[in-house]
Amino acid sequence: MAVGSAATRRDRPTPYKGESGNFMWVLHRVTGILVLFFLFLHVVDTATILWGPEIYNEVVEIYKNFFFRVFMEVPLVGAVLFHSFNGLRVLAIDLTNWGARRQKELSVAVLVVTLLFFVPSAYIMLRPVLFSG
């Protein structure tokens, strides 16, 4: 039987039948868009150096703002972590039979590992703005 034929595809477990698979699919897309938006913003803010160090320093000063740190930088770290770990889950599902069969367990593992990395990262990032003074 040819690779990729209908019979071969039916023999392999289907990873996306709703439940955690769809939830993780949506989160992966949303975090990907957020990371892409930040990458665009980063390119723009870095380009301000072309107008001189004063303007660049003013733009970079925004990143030290409490609002920006709490509501943009910290969630960005969470988005990057989730997107990265979930990307590994997607690879396991797409490239292995065991990954497709263990999709729920992998979803839980991604969420747990993301939290394990996110919580200390968020603490380190927020410590200067929450506990200064």
C-alpha cells in the first residue's frame, strides 16, 4: 500500500477529535500570533536607533513601565513557553504513532511543564516592580 494512502491514514490514531486537542490547537495559534506581534514590535523598537539614541532610549524606557511589564512582558514569556513546549507535542503527534495515541497525556504535560517554567520566570520578572522600595 502506498505511503499516505487512505488505509494508512485510517490505521493511525487521529490526534484532533475535539477535547484537549482542539483547545491546544487554538492556544497554539493564539500564542503564535502573540509572539509574532511581539517580534514585529521588537523589530520596530530596535529600528528606532536609526533616529538616534535619545529616541531609542525613550522607546526602551516603555519596557520598564509597570503596566508593560505585568500585562505584556510576563504574558509574552508564558506565550513563548507554551508555544515552544506545545510545538514539541505537535511534533510528537505528527511524527510518531505513540504521540497520537498519548495526545491527552502530552497536553497535560505541556501545561504542567509550561507552568513549571513560567512561575519562576514570572517571579523573577515581577520582583523588581512588585518588591522595589
